[in-house]
Amino acid sequence: MRRLGTGALAAAVVLSAALPPAVAHGRGEAPGHRVVVDGLDNPRQLNWTNDGADLLVAEAGRGGPECSPDGACAGPSGAVTLVERPGSRSPEVSTPVEGLLSIATAPGGVAAVGVNGVDTTDVPGQFLVAGYDPAGPPMANGSLLVAVQEASDVTSVLAWADLQAAEEELNPDGAQVHSNPYAVLYVDEDPGGAPDGYALVADAGANTVWKVVPDFTTQTEEQAPEYEITAWATWPTTALPDGTDDPAGPAEFVPTSLTSDGDGNVYVGGLGSERPGAASVVKFDADGTELDRWDGFTAVTGVAVDGEHLYVSELFGPTPPALGGEPGAEEGAAGSADGSEEAAAGTAGAADPGAEEPAQVPGRVVVLHTGDPKATRWGVDVPLPADLATDGRRVYAAVNSLAPAEGIPAGPQNPFGAVGGGAVWALDFSQARRVEPVEAAGPGR
């Protein structure tokens, strides 16, 4: 999977006891999700600021006016949005970084790529951005950018780590050479000390998580520090001679999401070639040794942890429509593990864009207890979710993550019916349904 989600739209706990605080419905609030911020263009990764109080949102943008013969349209519409006090009824929203490269291959900015990931560092006012270097050729210039707020209304941005060059030199998966950075996680080795951390970058194109270690002794006021880049984790890639995924081969992991827990362990979510049940979340220690694994997901695009619970976004979960399932089809939708005639009838008619009722936009967020290998999974419908973040009380999700701010209208090229605009929701799990891991079909992972 080289460009996440573009083809799909353009071509067509046991919970130990009660639900944990971040899952339970808050008192005095109406049931259902709460919109924290809307009007976002293709929102992707969520992350917390250094103090853990405010939420960062990576906006991939909506492309722009500079179009190539192959239909890719680029422009400076990528951004980083800051949501201060997201748990309040009136959060403050600002854009500390804007004007970053965005590339759309579908009309209207649908499924654009650009600012796919963002995190802060241990330098106040500094952001790491997983995206693209505008100085390089479109779609072949994966880069880790550094953005620094120099004044209240001025932010300088420079390309720092050249991920495309690392992919060309190292090619860890031994397949097609392409970088598509999708999430970044800054690891602060000494929170109370001088700048000393490093970055992990989930590169969906390289099928690798890169480790980028800066040499702060080389840093100046005009120049970012030199760095060393290595493959922290990588997965095998099955590819056809033209570089596309081989549907007859094993599903690719395709890392899309990163988070960490209080013990320094790192969780990596993978897309699993968008095949039902082929996506996974893998837990590593800080050195990259695999500690645990949860399988049976579909198209993972976000992970978050809070103590004993793992939250997972399934972009098209549980069944991607491009692979034969109806949009929004649920195992157990009518109370059975494999669905029923009633459930099938309810989604089959709605899948037709010309039908009276629009199709349900697919997507789901799942929660499970990490301490029990046989833990029951609970899920809530969330449209086209990307990354997740939790503060231990609430779970936030980037939703309609393949849509520009105004959404996607119903039409013959959109199998889902009308899709809302990009937004961030605070989720409500009070009416979560029990869901089962999906058994992967085909030749396996």
C-alpha cells in the first residue's frame, strides 16, 4: 500500500469490570460523540503538546492549483492545528504551522497526502512534521520537517531528515523504493534535561519505522542538527513488477500509526493491505523488540493507550467496500457473529449511491484490555477514522480523515454516500457493541 486510502475513494474490554473512565459516558452529557473541532482538511495524526494539555492535529491539506499531467494537484494547504483545552466546551483552535505541501490525486482534495503526522519535541515551540519536502519531486520526497515558532505569527519550516534518501540507500523491505511518512513519535529520553530525544517515523511506503537520532552538537541557530537514520522496525513487502501490491501474496503490514505508554513501550498500527482481518497492532520495547501483538483488525490508521486499554482505529473496518464488503457491514450487526440476512439486506440497498438511503460511511474504533490475550473487544462506529489520542478520561479521534473540510458529496465515484468534513471528535463508548477479531482471508500476513 503506497498511498493510503487514495484508491479506495478515488476509484469508486474482556473489560476487567466496568468500562474504564475514558470509555464510560460522561455525566450530564448527551449520548453520542462530541465535535471538538471541525472544518479540517484530511485530518490524520493526533498528538499531545509537551504538557499533555493541548491537542495537535496534522492536516494533510487539500492539494492545490499546480497540477501535473497524471492528475496530481499540489499546493500549500497542509497545516498543523492546535486545539487548546479539547476537553472543555469551548476549546481554542489555532494554526501554528500552515502553508505546507499537500498533494491530491482525486478531485476536490479527497484523500490528499501531505502533513500526515506531527509531534512536539523537548524544545518549546518546535514541531516535527511527517510529510513532504516541496523542493523535491511530488510523491517522491518523503521528509521529516522541523517547524519552529519564532514569533506569535511567524513559523519557520525546514526539511530535516530525508526519508526518501534513506529509503533509496537502505531499502529495508527490499521492494519498491518509495517513502510515504505517515506518523511521527518524539521520544524524550530525559524529560528534565537538555534536548536529547529522537524521532520514530512510520513510513507506509517503505514498510518501515525509521529511527532518526539528531546530533545536537552540530545544531546552530541557522541549521538543524545533523542526524543518523536507521530502520527501527521493518516488515516484508510483496510487490508486483510495476510496484503495486500483489493480492495473491501475503498482506503487507504498512505502518501508519505510533504511540507510546508510560513505560516507554511503543505501539505500531499497520494497514494490513486494507484486507479484512489482516491489520495488526504490535507492541515493542524502546529498543525495538516485539513484546505483544493484536491481530484481526481491518485497515488500522490510529492507536492510543491508557494504562490497561488499547484503542484502535479501523479506517474501513470491519470490511473495506473495495474488497467486496458493503460499506458499514458489521459482523454481528443483527446480533450474530457473522451477520445475518437482515444485516445484509440493510446494507446492500444502501450501498448504491443512487438508492434512496445513502450508504453508511465505514469506520470503527475498537477498545480492548491489554492484559488479557482473550479480551473482549468493544467497538463504536466512527466514519473513516485516522489517529487517536487519549488523556485517560476521553478518547479523541480524527474523523472523515479522507475528506476536505466541506466533506465529500454522494456520487458515482463515492461508494459511501455523503461523507462529512474532516473533524476531531471526543468519542462516547457508553453504547459500544461487542465485536470479534476478523479472521484474515487469503495467503496470510
